[in-house]
Amino acid sequence: MWNRERHLLTRTELYDLIWSEPVYKVAERYAISGVALAKKCRKAAVPLPERGYWNRLQAGKKVRKTPLKPAAAGTSENILII
């Protein structure tokens, strides 16, 4: 059986990563798919950039970064990425 590293991130760390570069690039860093990482973000209530965000940013257009809201009751502040 193969072994992957475990990564424990806070919601804030995950938010900062997701808004620093496209999801698929962040996912590659942790050896998971972009879909799996997006699911972890949704479960942790971490907002994702909307479709086309990175293209508009690269084109110099105005983009809006969705702020990270406080976690709802029952939402963990830590996210485990395996």
C-alpha cells in the first residue's frame, strides 16, 4: 500500500492558498485532485474564486476576493489533507 503525507491546515491557511493561485495548482502541491480540494474547501466553508477569476486577474480587470467568514458552529478550524 502506498503512503502519502498528511497536511494539516487552518481555514485561514487554506483560504490564503486558494486565493493565491488556481485550485488545481494548489491541489498538485498536496498530490490530490482539484475536485477533492474544492470539496474540502466547501466542507470547511472556505470560499473559492469564481469561474474566470484568474483570467480576469491576469487581464488586469477588476476582481473581487470573497472574504473568509467565521466558521459556523460545528465547522472545524483545521482541515486535514491526505
